[in-house]
Amino acid sequence: WQVVLEKLCSSETRLRLDNNLDNKGRIKKCFSNKFIYDTLYQWLIAHSQLCNWKKNKEKAADLRSKGNNFYMKGDVHQSLRYYTRAVLLAPKDSEELQLAFGNRSAALFSLKKYQECISDIEFALSNNKIPSSRDVRLVIRKAKALESLKMFSEGLEAYEVANSMINRFNDLDQKKLHQLKDEVQQGLGKLKQVEKPLTEATSQKVEDEFKLIMDSFVSKTQFPSASSKLTLMENSSKGRHVIATEDLSIGEVIFLEKPFAFVVLPDYSFDHCQACCKEIINPLPCKHCREACFCSKKCRRIAWNKFHKWECGFGLYLNYMIGIAHLGFRVALTGFYNPDNPEYQRVKNLQQHIISLEAEDLYQYSLTATVLVVYLEKFTNILMGPNRIDSLLEVGGSILLHIAQMVCNGHAITAIMPAEVKYEDKILNEEQVRIATAIYPSASMMNHSCDPSIINSFKDEYLIVRTIKNIKKGEEVYNCYGPHFRRLTRQERRSSLLQQYMFLCKCEQCISGEDFIERFTAYSCQNETCDGLIPIYGRSCPKCLISLSEECVIFVEKAKAHMCTAQEAASDEQFEKSIHLAEKALKLYSKYLYKHHKDIMECKDFIAKILIQLGRNYESYKYIEDTIIGNKERFGNNSIEVANEIFKLCDIAVTLLELYVKEKDTIKITEVFTDIFSHILEYIEEAQEIFRLCYGKMYKSFQELEDKKKVFKTFIYDYFLSHE
């Protein structure tokens, strides 16, 4: 697509768009130009032929067979991948689709994904037009999955269904028939004994915090999805902005918003639902193409009626190639069929900056909208009728408007996922990744500050905004549009905001004297009587005026070289060599750099990981304690970065606990265990409080820490009691 844009934007072929044209007029001028139209149409034809989006029974059977091979070898995760690909390629209502669902349910059962296993079994049975003995095996597997979920009455019912099915089929030999009967009778006998008492015990559901938030959240009609403690204001200096009408405490939910529209990014399109953004490991495919995935039949139906019928197959492939325009496309189509929808009117009124765009950018956006209009004309039956072209140009104008809006108002939907590592890392490292882009009209009303007062989290497609500061009545509520004062320099922040959002930031952190982040890249003054810092681009200490020595720069560069070699050694699993070099680097860093310099923190984190590889868990634990102190200094006491470091600390503590329990008869009480077990509960509660304030109790890491806390509480009491 970029090649086509470059061709159409070259001086020989470029079309000049008059400034007095409206958005529809811009699209009409591009669409009416024969060279542009023919270029775009030919490009679409070429890519529609390259796009392999159709179902294929033979390929599905081949993938399922490969999945079977991996399953037989015990590689269940790999078999699941192949079964899923088979599910996506199998034609609707085919026997191959039923087989793929059935085989995938076996892999899911082996991975203890019982709820997903049950879903696949139900899909398999609903796709089976001719009942067979395979159905009995599926129903038995369903019963076992229900039993594992402690849904005993439902499991008993499934066993009874299987029992009634067995004698209907005569395609089984007597031996297999008896095996199935025995399996069913054993299941019936077991569940009949436990059904009544355990059904009552398991009927009590764990509190669902998200449902509680939904039920308790109160908003006003005038400001949908915003807390009743907020109001929307507007003036000439700030534009539209959000003000607290009551005092707000840290951790309060102040926005709970479902997006007007969102698009899953291509890298996550097979493990997130296109309709609700829920993470899925057993995607349900579109009935007609292999590109779109859903979490349920309900979501598949909603997506089809709302947007997927215009994207199915080549359309989704096309939109993935053109990036941010995909969201503009969905917003335009959703709004076109219901233009008076108040939510759509609020989207249309979002900031767009079209008149401020560079001519080159506006022209490229217009061409992008035009190619989507050509796609709708030639590859769909949308808006058929005598005035079709005029209606399509109207849609094209809306697409252009929304593309321009997405540049400023597109909101990342993020998720916490395991970070990629170069070698087997025994400490789980997680990172926040962008999985989708959405438009949230109400939350978009918050102005930017490089020191925001809120934090965002997500439950599927829902945006949950919580306060991370106490906000007084009458104060403005600020979001951060990306550039944060704890991560970027003032110059980097202002440049980024000016380029994307077209304003010069004048928040407190951008107009104050000190640039906070500079200290974390600064040299320490080598004057023993001075505690000053020398900025990375400075020449002397601002406190004592002593110049930065050449020796200081040389030794820091030497330390960086040590770290590079240490990382290479770690990649080759030469951990002893790696730790030796990293410790040399740390010694030099600590002498010449600010004590919480980012290079020192990264070096300590690296050393902690390598020590775990070498089984030196307690030493690793102490290094991570140091990084917690550094992260508090840089990111704040209640920051997610601090909580994540504490979480790593807790993982190491669990490893040491397992070691102690395993060898307690041979291990005498030591300062190591006493030190860890004396403080670990405090660490856990500190991290839980941060996770609760930022993401709520439903956050996965909060729940995992709750489980760890129960283990440690029981053990620590016995530990200190036995060593009094």
C-alpha cells in the first residue's frame, strides 16, 4: 500500500485538492480521476487474488492430521495450534469442521482448559449432521470436563446422555462398546455419590469485581460512561475538558466505557474476538472466511450484522494492510446506517485537525479513504441502488473524517502478556502490549498532562479509568496521551505531542525548572563532598562546578561494553561468564553514575535473572529488592512498575519456600529464610494494594498474589513456631 501511495503522490501523478472542498468533495475528486481510480482498482484486484481467505476442506484435513501427530507425541500445545488452523479452514457445516472441533476439544481437555473444551464439544455436536459413535466420546469428554469444573449435576446429566446414546450406534466393535459403557457407568456411579452435597458447595460463585463495578457505576445522561462525580466543561483556552464535581479518592473508577468501535491488530486477530476483544484460545471462525475469529456464536452474529459482512474475506485482509484507516472504516460504516445515533454524533464531534494537516498527509488520507470506497463498490453489494456512487462517496467522506480523528483520538486497548526472552528465563517478565485500537468518545474528553491523574485498564473491550491521585472538587482530571514525564525528557514529550496532537504541552512538568527524567541518565559528581549530578549532555556539576572527567566517560563506556558481552554470553547460556561481566559493569556504573540510573537498574535486573539461572535464588532476591527501591524513585511508590518487581520477588520467594519444604530436615534455620519469610507478606500486600488501586481485584496478578499469600500465611506461622 505504501508503494501505491508513493506512486500516486509523486509530482507527475499527484492530484491537487482545493482547500475549499469538504471531505466528500475530496473523495469525489480522487474517485473521479481515471488514473487514480484505475491504479487503485488494479491494485485491489491483484491483492484480492493473492489473499487466500477462502475455506479449504483438504488443507483443513491436512492440518488436523498434523495436529494428531503432535498430540500423539505429547506436544499438546503444538497440536492445539494445528487444530485451530484446521477449524479456521474447514468449510461451514462440514464433517471436517466437526472433526476439527472434536480433536481440539481433546487438546483443550489435556491442557485443563475445561470451559473451552466444553464449548468446542458443543460446536462439534451442533455441526454434526449425521450422528455417530464419535458423539458418545465427545459427550463423555464433556462430562469429565464438567466434573473437573465441579459442576457435578451438569456432569451427571452429560453421562446420562452418553449412556442413552451408546446403544444407538452399531459402528462399534464389542470391545470398544464395553469400554465406553464401563467409562459411563463409572462416571455415573461417582457423580451420583457426590452430586448433592457438592452442588450446594460449588453453587457459591467467586465475587466478580467487574460485574460489581458495572452494577455500582453511576453516570449522567449528559456525560455518558463518565462518573456522576465528573462534568464536561468547555472554554476557549482549554477546549472541552473534564472537571471533578466532588472530591475523588485514589482508586475510584471514573470512566467505564464501551467503545463506539474497535479493531483488533493483525498480530492478535486469531486470539482475540473481533466483536468484544475477549482473549480466546479456541476461536470460533467466520462461516465464510478464515480471517475473522470470535469467542461465541453471539459475537459472530453481532459482528456480521454490524460490520463483518462488508469486511468478510478480502476486506479484512485489505484493512489490515492500511492500518489506522481500518478503525475509520468501521466507525463510518457503523455510523452511516444510524446517523442520528447520539453516540455517533459524539464521535463526529471529536477533534479532527483536518484543516491543520499537512497537504501531503491530507492527500494520503484521502487516497486511503478512496481505495476503501472502490473496494466497497467493486467487492461488496453495499448500498445497491440508483444513487449508489453518491452514497459511497458520502461514506468515503466519513471515512476520511474518522481517519483524521483516529490520529488524535484512537485509543490503544492493551493487555499484559509475557515478554519475549532470548533464553529460558525462570523469572516471568510481562509487558503491556497493544492488541487493538478503539474510539472512546467520553474518555477522549480528558486533556493531556505529562503527569496524569488517572490510569487505564481494560476488561475485554471495556475501558476502565481509575484515579491514581486524590483529586479535589473543581480540579481538572488529566489523561496522558503517551509521553510521560517519568519516561521521556521534556523535549521528547513536547516534540511528540506537537507532531501527533498539534499542541505545545504546558503542563506543570513541561514548564517547571527541573526535567525529572534527566537524573536517571546522569553521571554522579566525582567530588566526594558533593552529591550533585551531571546531566548526560552537561560538562560540569551544577552544584560544585567541577567538570565531568574524561575518565568518567571512558569507564562508563567500558561498563556498557561489558554488559553487551554479558548479554551475548547469556544468550549462549554461558551464565558464569555472563554474571562475571555484568558484575564488573555494575561496579563501574555504581562508581560513576547516579545511584538509580536506568543503566544501573537494568544491570541489576539482568544480574537477578542470571543468578536465578545459576540457582543462586537468595542473591537474586536481594538484587530485585534493590530494583524495587530504584523503581519507586523513578516511577513512584504506587506505580505498576514497582508492583511488577515485587511480583517477581514473590516468585523467587515461592521457589525458596519450595526448596525449604523439600529439604527442611537437612537445612538448619538461616538468616536467608528468616529474612525472606519475615517480610514477604508485607511485600505481597504492598503489591496487591498497587494492583487494586490501578487495575482492581479482578486483575490476574492480584489474584495470583492472593493465592501466594494464603500459602505463605500458613507456612510462616509454622516456620517461626518451630524455630522459637
